[in-house]
Amino acid sequence: MRNRSVITFISGALIAASSLAQTVPAPQATATAAPVNLTFDVASVKPAAPIDQATMMAGLRAGKRPESVRLEGLRATYTYMSLKELIAYGYKLRTYQVSGPDWLTTDRFDIAAKMPEGSSKDDVPAMLQALLIERFKLAAHLETAEHPVLGLMLAKGGGKLREATEVTQPFDDTTPLKPGESQVDSVDGPIRLLRNSDGSTTYNMGARGTFTLIVDGQNGTMHLKADSMTMKGLAAMLTSLGGGNGRQVVDMTGLTGKYQLEAAFSLSDLVNSLRDQGITIPTGPSGGPGAPSMSASDPGGDSTVSDALAKQGLKLEKSKAMVEQLVVDHVEKAATAN
């Protein structure tokens, strides 16, 4: 039997990846300081305390990752966030678009900040960017250059995707949460998560769509069911989940609609991707009881990401594309005094 803690960890880890699933391209970043009026009134920056495995697993079982972004009123709180995640959030980019030293993924911080009166959630990324520049002496530049990528393309015979039948509606993120529901904030806006009785989690992103994820611990697969997914969103999710084998997946299908999608992916790529991001996967002794066995040939699902995509009339092919990257030229490992 597979290590249940590993499966639970992966299920919780999908929360971060889920913020990519329905997104449109992020606005262009700027590697210059934010306008002086877009700064936090006050901000506390501290190294995050280590989280023991039992506490982490308890949170994940409740559908909560240790790292989070919470915007409430005029308060912005970042908990157990890596510096790479903070930089990506501040510049409205994905973490895979930030290039810098390896320790950016491992050193973690807690930030509590107060926004000035009259500011809005839309101002927060610029305020965080200004904070990183001031406290961590961040210097970075944006560049767009040709890089090897994997192109998400239509397979021979065309796509087998079904158009979304319903237009998803935005929700008011100030309304009370339902029982079993939680909310996280992402670069693209709030996401409401609902833990279902079958162990799956439904991610409500309002007008950006909804989808459900469930991890099958018996077969080592992740099942995805989306009611309204764009191909750009699918490409972003595949990049985050490791489907690009270390390369960014770029949408080259030419499809601009929203689609219904069901697929079962092996978890092996996800495990490797999370480790690459500096997230420790709890496992049993290597080769011993409880150690996970998540090879690409796990039974019960599609053996590879390519197999899962083929059922949708899609494929991944090596290609090249102009890719936007934020290159970190300098950043301090410790923030200056609060």
C-alpha cells in the first residue's frame, strides 16, 4: 500500500498549482521599482519558523498548504512563502518565470503588512515589489529570449475537446465561506476551495472557471475534471505539475475557447516537480515499507502525460518560443530590519 502521507501531501500541494489552471497570461512585469505611492504603510518581515511534518500533514489533510497569501481589508499576510514565490507574486509572474539562485526556493518568510487607506487588492503586487526592493535589495531585469519549450499542440486528426456548456460567474470574495470551504489569494484573484465527501477538492475561480482534482492513492494518479478550461491554462498547469519535464509548456493549439476536460495523470512528474521547487516530500525509508512508488508506469491511469493528452486530441512536442523571464541580478538572503 502506498504511503498515505505522501498522497495527502501531494493533494495539498496541488492548491498552488491550481491557481494556474484557468488563467490568462499575466500582465507584463516591470523590473523597476514600484511607484513611491504604492508602498505598504508598515510591514514586518521575518524568517518563517520551521514546520514539523505532523503539523504540515494536519494542515494538508484540511486542504491547506503551509504557504499562503491572504488579503483582508487593508491587511496583506504572506505565510511560509519562499522568496521565489514572493518575487513572482510581486511581479505578477509564475514561479517558473523567475530565474535566480537555488536558495530562492528554500528560504521562507512570513510577512504581515498594512496597506494605505484608499488602496485596493490590485495595488498589492506593486507594494510587495517595492518591499522586496527595499528590504531584500532586490535587483532584477525582465528579458524575453528564445528558449527550448514543449509546445501544446493539436494531434493528428484535431482536438477531441468539448466546448464548455456554461459560463462561470464571478463570486463576491467577501461573502462568508460555506462549511468545508476555504479561500486562497493568487496573482489572478481569489480561489475558493471546497473539500468534497469523496476526497476531491473543487476549485472555484469565479469567471475563470471551476475544476475538481482528486488524488487516487491506490493507483498513484491525479484525476482532473474541468468544466471550463483554456488551453493557456492547461499549458500553465502542465508546466507547474512537471508535465514539461523541466521545460515550460507553451500553448500552440490556436484554440481560444473554454473546454470541458477529464484526464488522469501519473503522479511521478508531480513529485519530481515539487522537489525541484524546493518542497520536501515526506517519504518512508528508501526502498522500505511506506516508501512511495510513483513511476511513470503506475497502473490504473494513463502511463504518461502524453497518453492523457492524446485522449483529448492533444500532444506535446519539442519546440522553441520567446519566453519571458525575470532574471534576479542581486538579492539579499536576509531582510533589513523592520
